[in-house]
Amino acid sequence: MECVLIRSMEGVVVRRVIPSDNSCLFNAVGYVMDHDKKKAPELRQVIAATVASDPEKYNEAFLGKKNEEYCAWILDSEKWGGAIELSILADYYGREIAAYDIQTTRCDLYGQEKKYSERAMLIYDGLHYDALAMSPAEGAPEEFDQTIFHVRSDRTIGPAEGLALNLVKEQHRKRSYTDTSNFTLRCGEAVEHAQATGHVNFQEYR
């Protein structure tokens, strides 16, 4: 389902909602890369294998935990993903991943140093990742979504980039985000992980 769209002559940019099941990042990436919202188990395995294969790069200082401990941790379907995982997945797919933050309207671009020729886009509300896609028309089936965009020589991706930013700004104006710095979390692990990766998926404790 799409909850927000921004229109242009080229079509509409839509936010494709991913289930809130602690694996939203992985399934959002699965959708934009493979049109598959159930890729989390496979992508967790990819990340664990990548990290295990290079313990010098993925050391305790980088990961916030020992290499072996992290590999077991990321395979747990209850654990969340963030910046580390997006960086690894950008390299795995050989495409940039643009993650738009609704609260700050910032775009974090993963894989940009590799100058990949294609880019996919996600949107993040402080608690959750969804997928962004270009659809030919409002209400068009997801099978018509374009989720991979060619990166031009100036490192932009054409109209979709501006439309995505407009969508993010509109969501920001509506305060469609959660400021995780200003509420109490249920557990210390959530606080630690949010600080380490910039991603959380938990409920506010009132």
C-alpha cells in the first residue's frame, strides 16, 4: 500500500509501506532492489557473511561488539538494522542506497564513494524504514514501480530525486516522524543501538 505520493509529469513518487516486524530495513531494501518484501532472512545472512569474512575491517570498534557476537546478533530476526547494514547492502547490490530522514530531511547516501551507476531510495521516520518508488499513476499496482534509478554524471538521478525530497519535506511538515531523542525507551539495548546505528524500531513508553 502507498501512504503518501508526490506527482509529476513522469509519474508519482510513492511510499511503499513495509511491515513493522523489526526487519523493516532489510525488507525495504529487498523491495527496492528485488521487489521482494520478504528478503530479511537472506539479507541478514549476507551481512553476517560479509562481516565474518573481514574481521579486520569489521572489528569491535567498528561494530560496537565483537565480530562473532555481531554475526550472531544480526541473524536474530528481532534485531534492527541501521547505517552499518545499509553500507554493506549497498556494496552487496552494487548500487547506492539513499536513506531519507523525515525528521531532519537529510539524505544519507550509502555506497557513494564507490560511484555506482544506480541508486535506490528508502524513507525513515525515526522508528521505521519504508521503500520509495516511482509509480506511473496513483493507485497503479506495485508491479509497475520503478525502484532503481540511473545515476547521472553529476551524481543525481533526475526528477525522482526532487520528487522524493518533496515527499520527505511534506512528511516533515506534517510531523510524520518520531523524535527518538525526546522519549523514554523500554530498554537500554534500544538506546544503545539507536545511538550506534541511527535506527530503532520500538514503542514509546508512556
